Amino acid sequence: THTHKHEQKRKRVSEQVSALTSATHTNLPHLVQPVYNLTAHTGGVWCLAVEGSLAVTGSTDKTLKVLDVDTGRCLHTLQGHISTVRCVCMKNGVIVSGSRDSTLRVWSAQTGACERILAGHSDAVRCVCFDGRFVVSCSYDNTVRVWDPSLPNESACLHVLRGHVARVYSLQAEGHTVCSGSLDTTIRVWDLEHGNCQFILNGHDVLVGVLKLRGKTLASGGADCVVRLWDVTLGICLHVLRGHQRLVSDLTFHKEMLIRLASFFFFFF
């Protein structure tokens, strides 16, 4: 029966949580022992992207570092931004970074060369997503932009997604779906191909600072200490998860669980 299958699923997930909790308590010193201490930057590190054996970090020192995680060696220092590097992502050896200088830069992880500068935002770039073809960025200028960095400069920006009335702080893109969260307390679901706003998701009371998209399920969290689960194909809220006393700083999906931080919280779905 459906109830029996649901109970089996809950039992299986509970066993996974118990194993994780046990490992965390019994092996904590071993789990958090660093392999390398990387001190290449001269300022605070704001962002990180990892692909295979490469890691890329962005810093308040205005640079990015390309690191070999197997050896701890710094392979390249990427210079060009004139303010803090706030976000970075990497796909197929291509790095895309966003900065408080309002630009995005496209780099080669292999050579360290800057291959493109994407200019158009009028304020700091807060988040960036890259799927190997399209770049999606959000900014404190209240907009989201969709780019194709393979096109010439004048046509590289495919869409400017307008609608938020305050800074855009969080961003997720998967397939043709783009989700953005803002200081205006709303989440907007956009169609990447046409640049249309499909849904406006209301429910949070303050800043929506973190989003995580998996398939048709979007998890959102922020300064109101609440996590919400949405169906982005229907534009409806599925669940409201309460319990934190402080802002939710991060979210991740793990198998059948959603884990939210500051503290561990597991939700079965």
C-alpha cells in the first residue's frame, strides 16, 4: 500500500540520517582534518567552484585562483576584476566569475586566460549559473540576465529579466527554468528560452537569500528562518518548514532528504 511504502521510505532515510549523525559524532576530528591549507589569496574568500581535480576560488583581493585539489598547488591566478569576486562557477573547464565591479568574466581553466567580458549589469553581480552554454547572472541592479558567451559582444546578452523591485540575491538555473530570489521577498520563475516570467512565488517575509532547484522542486530559504518547498511547474508552495531561530544560509538535496543550514535539518519528501 501507499502507507506501507511511505513508512519504508521513512525508515530507510532515518537509517541514513542515523549513520550520518553517528559518523559526525564519532569521527568528527578525522572528517574535518584538512588535507591542504591553501593561503594563496590576500583577502577573504567569497566563493568556490569544484570540477574534477580543479577548484576555483574568488576573493575580496579581486582575483581568482585555480587550484589542483590533489596537490594543493595553485595553477593560475586570474586577474582582471577591479572589485571583489562574489560568485564563480565552472563547467567543462570553462570558468565564469561575477564581481562587485558589475561584470562577468569567462576564463579558461587550462590556460588561465580571460576569454570574454560580459558587461551589462549596472551594479554588483551576486550569483552566476553556467550549464556549458548559457550563463545566467543576477545583480543588485534588480535584474537577471541570460547570456550566450559564444556570441559577439552586442548580442551576447539574450534576455534581461525584469520584475524584481529590489536586489536579487539568489539564483538557480536548470534546463530552461531559471529561479531568482530577491530582497523584495519574492521568488520569480522564468523561462530561459523566451525570457518570460512564469510565476511569482510569494510566502517569505523578508530577503530570499538561498535557492536550490532539483527537477520541478525548488527549496528556498532566507532571513525569515523558514524553508519553503515549491513546485515550479505549478507555481505552488508544497511545504513550509519551520524550526530555525536564525537565517537559513544554505540548502542542499541529498537523495530523499533536504538538508538546510545553519543547523542540520532533515525533511523527507
